[in-house]
Amino acid sequence: MNNELDPVIHAQARLKVVATLNTLHAGDRLAFPGLKDVLGMTAGNLSVHLSKLEEAGYVEITKTHKGRTPVTYVALTQRGRAAFDEYTKAIRALLDTAGGTP
Amino acid sequence: MTDHEPAPSPEEMLRLIEQQQTAAMRRFLPDPLLMYVPWGVAWFIGFGTLFLGQGLQGDGNGPLPITWQVGLAVLWGTQIIAFVLMIIALLRSGGHIKGESETRGAMYGLAWFIGFNAMAIIAARFVPVLQADMTGPFYTALFMLVAGLLYMAGGAIYRLWPQFLLGVWVVVVDVVGTVLGGGWIYLLLAVLGGGGAVTTGLWLRRHR
């Protein structure tokens, strides 16, 4: 049954990343340090997961400068949002069927 | 590395999503306790002091010998404290999110600023021709009308029912107080208006 679940999101760390970004309003981006803090991940670990999500086209990473310091912003793409919706639907469906047959 | 951890059960994944989203909201949205409760307390103390001095008749013969100047000073003092606490809540939550929300927040903040300044200028034009005992209720009614309308607008912008309902509540209390006349507006805004803002803050905090 698990093969119905999106493998990109079906890993705790990336699910947490996507769930966090999904709370943002469309058109908003989250600064990398803010995301790192709320997830409690190391910068290196988070970067690895973000690249995987970026490869899948689920997140968009923007690099800009605030004065001289580089700042990275992260946002879910439309595709990422849709994938997260699908994933939560699939999980709920799994739970519903599991609840019916103990 | 984390890729190879065993996939948890659907229940765990769902719980993980919920926990993470709650944590994100708490981190990135201003604390409702600081956004609403201080205003409720300020109105309770400020309008309450005005009422105690002015009385139900609104003629300055209230239960306590408090002049309207003192009442107004208390109202402004407590509201300034509420404003500072609100700014602290906004600063603590902000800075991490860029984009649409920033623009929206700036426009909304500007609406409050323009609303109150316009109201003060317009009111100042009419106050000289009012009876002396009408000046206080007149300013109060306009001030709280602007506040109530902007709470409604905020509720619409942020899709936040409690904030919208607080706006409706403040406007209703404001209108009823004005229609009843005298010092009723102070009494009602202190108890019902202040109570409404405190309730909104507590409710939003509990359900965030």
C-alpha cells in the first residue's frame, strides 16, 4: 500500500519541511534560518533535503543579498503544494481503511 | 542518512504533520495573547475610569471624583502600553517571511494609521459646535468605529473569523452605547468591548 505514497515526501525530515512551508500563504517565502530553527535541523542536513525537494520541483530556492550577507529563501511550488495535499489525502485514506479492518 | 530511517506508520506521519504545522504557526504568527488581551485590558481600565468619573448621565457626576482629563490620560496610557506589547509580538514573529504577507501587513498597518489620523482631523472640525458633554462620547464613538471596522477588515484579510467577529462586536457595542447616550458608551466599551478583546485573545491562543 505504501507504494501509493509519494517517496519524496514520505520521509520524516522532508515531510516536516513540506508541512512547514505549506503553512505559508501563496506568494510568501521563508528565510532559511527561520526554517532551520522551526525544524530543529542542522543547516547541512536541511540543505540536503532541500536539494532533493528542489530536484523534484517541490520547492523553489531563491538566493538574494541583504546588504552584503547572502540570504536564502524557500517556498513551496504549486507542484509541491499539490503533492503535499495528495500525500495527506493518501495518508487519511490509509487510516480510514485501516480503521475499518482491525 | 535520514533517508534510510524506517518509514513510520500513517498515524505517526499525520501526527508529525500536525505537530510541525502547529510549531510553524506559533513561530511565525504573532502571539494572540499579546495582540488582543492588552487592548481589552486597556479599554477596561481606560473606559472604566472615564465611566467612573462621568457616571451614567455622562455629566461628570460619576461614583468617583475623576475628571475626564484624568480618565483620558489613563485610557491613552494603557493603550500606549497595549500598542508597545503588540509591536513586541509582531517583531518577535516577523522577519523570516518575505513576499505577499509583508505587503499585506504594511497596507493594513497603514490603514490603521490613516484611519485614526483622518478621524482625529475630521472630529476636531466638529467638536467646537458640540455641547461640552458630547465631546467625549463623540470622540469615543468615532475612535471605536474606526477600530471596529479595521478589525473586521483584518479578519477579512487574514481569513480570521474571531478577529472579524471582534470587529462586529466592537461596532455593535459602540452603536448601542451611543444610542443609550450619556456615560453608557464608556461603561459598555469597558466591560463588553474590553471583555470581547480579552476573550478573542484567549480563544485564539488556545486554538492556535
